[in-house]
Amino acid sequence: MKKYIALVTALVVSTFACYSPLPAADDPQAPINTGIHAPPIVVACVGDSITAHGNPHGYPAQLGNMLGDQWKVENFGFPSTTLMTHANKPYQNEPMFQDALASKADVVVIMLGTNDSKAANWPSKKEFFIGDYKDLIEKFKAIGSNPRIFIMKSPYICATNRLTMSDAVVVEEGTLIEQIAKDENVGVLDAHARRVLSRRRASLADRRRANREVGL
């Protein structure tokens, strides 16, 4: 989990910490334009336990520390929740969701989908993923603060996890998230690619180390 938090934090900081001198209405991937917001710029982090984990030491808290006083990062993560309202524990049914809406955030980061990958939810309910995600996005668009919205692909899932979560499903969700982002004109953050790249680099480093030890 600590590796996930570090990777996600670095990913979000790389998007937010840049000053953009022009409004980014036409480019959902553009850095946040700090010049059009009165500080503090409120960031609502919406998600499951990966977001909620370790509060106040999870990625939202680290993100707030790294961005500085001009920003206010709030953690609206709730453990075990799903993106799909048709799945076993919908995020939208939790009081935390109403708190996130009430925050009137300038920026919303949504990272949900990991728990949707459980065998109890996928593929039996996968038909609802796109519609439920768009519904969630639309509710944040309607909060009155005209927020920039980023939806995040969930991190890599270990094949041996005990909760029947599936990385293959997370990859499938990622393809759907790309389409949802395009349809809704919101940004995409890819925590899954960052984690896979990290694992590949570690694997390559291990192979190089082994080769040195045997004189190759």
C-alpha cells in the first residue's frame, strides 16, 4: 500500500504542481491554472481504501504537503467502496460522497474501480460501469464550482490478493475509463501504468544484479 500511495502522489503532483498561464477548458489534461483560482485551491480526493488508507498519512495528505499553502487537499476516500452503484458497496451510498459534493472543490480526483474488479461484481455487473461512472462525474460537474475533474485508472493488483480482485479487470476498466474521459471531457491519470512500469524497472534491475553476480 505504501508503494501505491507514493506512486499515486507523484502522479497527481506532476499534474497539479505546474503553473498554467492559460485557462485549460479545451484541454482536460492540461495542468491546473492556478491563476484563475483564489487560494486555497480545494482538491477533493474521492476513492476507496487506497485513497482513505493511512489518513492523515495517505496520498491526499502527502499531496497537500507537497503542493503547499496555496492548496487545500481533502480526503473523501471510504474503504471497500465501488464505483458502480449496482455493485456490492457503492461509494455514492456513503455519507462521505455527500461531504465530497458539499466541498465545492475546484479540482476533483476520482480513483474508484479496484473493488469493482472483485468476482462478485465483475463481469456480472460490468454493463453498468460506464453509465455509473458518467453519473458520478455529472454529479460533481453540478456542484457549482465548475471543478476540473480527473478520473484515475486503479493501480496494479497483485495476482495473489485474497479478495478476488483482478488486475485483468482493472486493465479492462482502464480502457473504459479512457472512453468515459473522452465522452465527459475530463482528465485521466494512470496509476496502473506507473505501477507496472515500476515493477518492470525493479525486475530489470534484479536481472542486471544477478547477471553481475555471475559475471555476465
